[in-house]
Amino acid sequence: MAETKKVIRLTFGAQDGASMSITLDNPRIGLTKAEIEGAMDAVISANIFAAAGGDLVAKKDAKIIDTTTNDMYDPE
């Protein structure tokens, strides 16, 4: 049986140039670029995530990802 999953992956740049991503399940249908950018700005300004490369300082990418998984075998 196929299982479909949708996530949004927000990628940020840290102070040292490294990237850090946050993945959230079930993004709302119809999200706009402006809403996504606003959420990313809020994450950066709140400074609530501890990245190995330092504080998050830049928006790098945002993607909505659809995945379909087909379970082909289950042991009894």
C-alpha cells in the first residue's frame, strides 16, 4: 500500500556559511512565497535554534517535497 507524505523544508545559512534545514510535516495547501519568507524571517529573528555553525543569519531555500512510499514486503 502506498503512503504519501508532504513536507516543507526550510534551509537557512549560519554565521560560518554552513546550512541548517528545518522540515515540517503537512504544509498548508496554498502557501505563498511571501508567507514562507515571513516565517523564515521570524525563525531568524527569534534566534531559537542552535546551529553548529552559529546563529542562523540567512534564508537559503524553501521546498515543498512530496514523497510516495510503496511498502513491498512485511514479514509475518
